[in-house]
Amino acid sequence: MRNKNVSVGLFVIGGLLLFGIGMFLIGDRRQTFGQHVEYYSEFGNLAGLSNGAKVRVGGMDAGEVIGIIAPDSPPSRFRVRWRISARLRGLVRTDSVVTVDTEGVVGSTYLAVRPGSAKGLQASALATIPSREPTEISELLVRGNLLLNDAQAMLKEVGGKIGGTLESVTSAVSNVNDIAVGLKQGRGAAGMLLRDDEFANQFRLNVTTTASNVADIVAGVKAGHGPAGMLLRDQTLEGEIRGVIKNAQQATVDLNHASHQVDALVSDLNSQQIPKKANDVIASLNESARQVNQMISEINQPDRQGMSAGANIRESLANVNVATSNLADDTEALKHNFLLRGFFRRRGYYNLERISPEQYRRDSAFTSSTNYRLWLSGSELFQAGPNGQEELSAPGRELLYSTLTEYADSIVELPLVVEGYCSGRTADQLRLSRGRAILVRQYLQTRFQLDSSNLGIVAMKSSPPYRTGRATWDGICIVLLRRKI
């Protein structure tokens, strides 16, 4: 019998030692027993990030995500609480940037922290580090399709314009060639002058005769014979005639200049090989469009199991959601386990979400006269927003800040409860009082960097607790608890 008891005792002791060693190894792997520093970051889209995800600083595994606070309204953002090993704290600066990345195309999601610069100050614990929204693969595919559509539209527009320009240049060159051929073949008066010797001699004779006649006429005009001679004697008319001749000469010069410019333009187009270059540009654009189409086609092709890239991504995300849900269920079960219940209670996992307003009013921990109570009127804190919903006004923010500054040490050390009150219609009291408490909680977390596990809210409609000395209230009451819950 004694040997049996000894065997059972040794078995129990061995089991406890194995359990302790296993817990130590698991905790050491998760860096549970090391020193850590916690920070916050805010995102509009988590892209699949969940509790327990890795945190990498400069590409090195440094910690994990330990909490995600869901937004209470569409304008709000997800508030992610994460921690890293204290030995990497010096890399996290005020100008560091946090983003959500994935390992490969369909790998696990993790939180990437880019180290700050040497000019940036070291970020304090529980500080909110700036973040950059993640880019998802589906968004890249949509942008690629839009880019392809824009490229095709540009090709159509540029192709039409280049085609019209080439047709105009071709027509001009063809006309010049027709004129040159006509001159060489002797067509027209200029062609006859170049090819027909008899016509040229006759033309020279006529010109000579005309010149002789003109000389006689000029001599008669100089002598003052006839009406022309009389006109030349008039000085005023002479000046007008000189002006007309000068204008005719200038018009001739301008016409010659324009002719030279046309010749230079045609020569420049031929020397630069504009038609060939235009064809090369169009061929290059067509090749780029073909490559983009081929890349999109390869992405959309099914894999060996017959599934497309979009289907693989959707299946991976579904598996991640299932794993996250299972992990949440396991964590909830651990919270109520008698061995780990105290650990989770100290970590702040129990809050006011499951306490009704009636239970809250009867709980002496919240209604004790030793607690600090700060009563603030709703008319001093809130105003109607652009969408008709209430929001904190600028004077309300200043009132909250100036009021809580007097309790600066207490609001960091003691648990804090924001009680929301509304004296409106009975059907809307619960919704409006909760919305007011949420607005004040968000402001306190952002302005004072409070620990979310020590900050709770409760919607009290319009009735304060029985021991506060107030029958009704319309606004906010901030309660600083003098002892732990």
C-alpha cells in the first residue's frame, strides 16, 4: 500500500513538473516572462489583423498584438494595442510608422513597425504611434484594370490624332511631288518655259518688246506727256504711289518668307522620319497593352485545383476568420478556468459590458461615497454634428481637459467609469446616454493615453445611482474609483 502511495505521489509530482516546464517553454516562446513595452496604433481597416498576431520592428520579430478595440461608430477607427521587447524600445520613435503587412500573397498578417529616424524622440510607453493604412491585393487588381482601360483609351485617342496628322503630311508631300512632276513634264506656263525652246524665245522677244515700249512710255511720262505724265508731276500723288509700291514689295518679301518656311517644314519632317517614329510608338504601346493583358490573364488563371487567385484569397481569409473565432472561444474558456482566472482578472479582461444599469446602481463599489464624482452638463459638452448626431464641442473638450487636469495622478492610477445620462424621450434615452459615454471615453483615451482595461462606460438613461443625491441628470458623470473592482 505504501509503495502504491509513493508511486502515485511520484506520478503527480512528475506531472506537475512537466506542466510547469511546458508552461515555461510556451511562455518563453511567446516572450511572456520578458520585459515589454506597450503602444497603441489606429487603423481604419485591419486587413485581417487579429489578437496574437506578430509585431516586427525593422523586420525582426519583437512582440505581438495584445488587444483590438472595435470602433463604436463609422467615423471612428480600430485601436490596436501591441507590445514589443524592451530591448527594441529605442527603435520606436515619434516619427515611426506602423502598418499591416502579410507574409507573401496569402500568408499570415502581422504588424510591421518601421524604425524612426535619429531626429525623432523616443516614444513613451502607451503612446499612439502613427500608422499607414494597408493596401489589399483586390485593390491593386482594380487599379490595374483601371490603368489598362486608361491606356486603351489613350491609344485610341492618340492613334486617331496621329493618323490625321500623317494623312495631312502625306497629302502635302504628294501635292509638292505633283507640282514638281508637272514642271518637269512641261505642263503649265512655268513648264513650257522650262521645256519649250520656241515658246521661251517668243517669250523673250515679247519681254524685250515690252521693255522697249515701257522705256518709251517712261520717257514720255518723264517728259510730262499724257495723263500719266501729268500725274507724276503731282507731288502728293507721287507720295501715295510710292507707299503703294512699298507695300507691294513688303508683301512679296512676306510671301517669299512663307514659302521658305513651308519648304523647311517639309524637309524637317522628312529628315526626322516622323512616319516611321509614329509607327514605332504605336507598336510599343500595343506591346505594352498586350503584356498587361497577359499578366492579368495569368493572375486570373486557376491553379492546379482549379481555383482562381480571388477564390484562393477568399478561402484563406475564411480560414483566418475561423481560426480567430476558435482562438477567441479558447481564450474565453481560459478566463473562467480556476487556474488562470486570477491572471486574466489582473489583466483587465473583466469590464462593465455585462453589468446592467440596475446592477450598477446597486453595486457599492461604484456608488460608494469615497469615490470622486465629476458631474458635467450635456449642454456644456455636446453639440449637433453635420449628420444630426451629437459630438463633443470645442468648449466641451476644453472643459473636460481643465476638469480632469486637477486629478492628473488619479486618472492614471485609479479605474475610471464614464456614466452617460440623457433626459430626452424614454425610447431614446439608452441609445443617447451610451453614445455620450462613448464620445467622452474616446476623448479621454486619446488625450490622456489611458489604459482601456481601467476605463469603462455605462448607460444610465436619466437616473443616477441612489446614493449620489441626484434624482435625474442630463450629461456625463466621471467616477474615479477609490478601490479596485
